[in-house]
Amino acid sequence: MKNRVLITGQEGMVGSSIYGYLKKKRLKIIDCKRKDLDFTNQSQVKKWFKKNKPDIVINAAGKVGGILDNKNFQPDYIYINAMIGLNIIQASLQNDVKKIINLGSACIYPKYPKQPIDENELLSSKLESTNEGYALAKIITLKYCQFLKKKEKKNFISLMPANLYGEGDNFNLQSSHVLPALVKKFVNAKFYNLDSVEVWGSGKVKREFLNVEDLSRAVYFCIKKNTNFDYLNVGSGEHYSIKAIAKMIKKITGYKGKINYNVNYPDGVKKRLLDCEKIKSLGWKPRINLISGLKRYCKYYIKDVFPKEI
């Protein structure tokens, strides 16, 4: 009999990508929409797990947002994400789930880690203050999985992806991450013949971006492959400044105006590049480079999202 797979957050960008990829691989997925279950409600989660009995759980649920949203709503980010993660893992333990793949974020690592960042940098020094709430919630969830793996011999693993982008992304400028915000700004500036595009921050910070399709492949890879590692970085290996990425998007979209950098907005950590040697040693590697990924991403926004926003 096929394993029954639960993907939490299956309507979000990450969850929907994983859902589509695993469907192609003919895995048996349990439908669980946002309206069906509140993962912050412990009682509801316990009842759902007892009734539906998933064999494999992929935790892609959570409250996510950009640097300003994280900074302004720290209490929501720590509470919602911690409750979601702990409830899912506890219910999985109580109902003999065979495997958990718990998705976290590269922001769990300290503000000033060694570069590239390997998994041992976790909790080695203080966190970046702008997303501390989200990072702490993800660290708690990772640690709960790690402790259960050690004490109860459970097959629970966490994946820490680089900054994600792809179809289904959030393009709301008040809460989005940097890539969707930049794409939206440049497309709008070209359409409305604006003289300039404002980029938040100095543009000097460097980030690594991973296409959500590559993360979906990593999830499937970890379903099929068992490992002794408690958590693994998942990144593209490409490291660009926000200024360089803004220029890429400007070229892709054909915008001819100026780029202005507003230093009144926070930059966050100066550099973040993941060391992914552990997951690569197991046999996984990324397939989508940033340039080709951005071209597809811009095309997706222009064709499927922008017409609905005009």
C-alpha cells in the first residue's frame, strides 16, 4: 500500500509546488486545505491526525513575509510559526508518522556567521533582529525534530532553504520578500512609464536565491533517501548583491529608467550564502540558475499576476 503524504500549507507557494511535484511522482497525497484545518489549534490537529493517519508529513505551513513585515509583526511570526510546527510534530509523534520533512529557513543562522554558512553555525551567536521572531520559531521546530530523532529514533529531518521564489509567490509590496517586490516594481514602472524604481535598503547586501521547484525536488529526494543528518541546507550556490539582482530584473523587464536605493529601510544581514555540501554529498543538486529562473519568474508575473492587478 502506498504511503499517505500530508503537505501542510499546500496552498502556499512552497506547499503548492511540492504538491504538484509529488503528484507527478504519483505519491498519494491527502488533501488538506487552509479552510479544513487550523494548524495553530492543537486540539484540531490532534483530531485530524488521529482520523487521517498520514505516513509522511511535509511541513510547509507558516506565516512568511519580507523584512519589513517580519520586523513589524514579530509577535505573530514567533507565535504562529512555533504553534504550527510544534503541533504538527507532536501529532506526528503520537500517530506514528514514519517520516517528517520539516521546512525551515536560512534565517535561522546568526547575523554574522562564517561564510558560506554550514549547519554547525546554528546558535553560534546572536540572530538578525529584524526576523528574530520567525527565526526562533523555526529553530524551536528544528530542535524538537532533532530531539525526537535522537530520543525516539524517529525519521524526522529539517531542510533549511535559501531565499525562495517561484510561481504562487506573494507580490504584496507591504509583506513580500525582495524578489517579488522587485519584479512587481520594475514591471509596473515600465507599464506606467515611471522615471525611477525605488529599492528598499542600500542594495549592497548579498543573498542566495533558490527556485521553489528545486526545493520540491529536494523534498522528494529526502522522501526517498534516509540520512543520519538532523537538518540540511538547501541552496543554489549563487550569491548576488541586491543591486546586481535589481539590474538583472531591469534588463529582463526592459525598463529604461533609474534605480534609487532608499537607505531608510533596513538591509538585514550583510551576507547569506549556504554551504550545501552535506545534501550534495547525498546526491542532490540544484538545477535552476538565477538568470533562467528570473526570466521564467518575470514572465509568470507579467502573464498571470499583473493583469489581475491593473
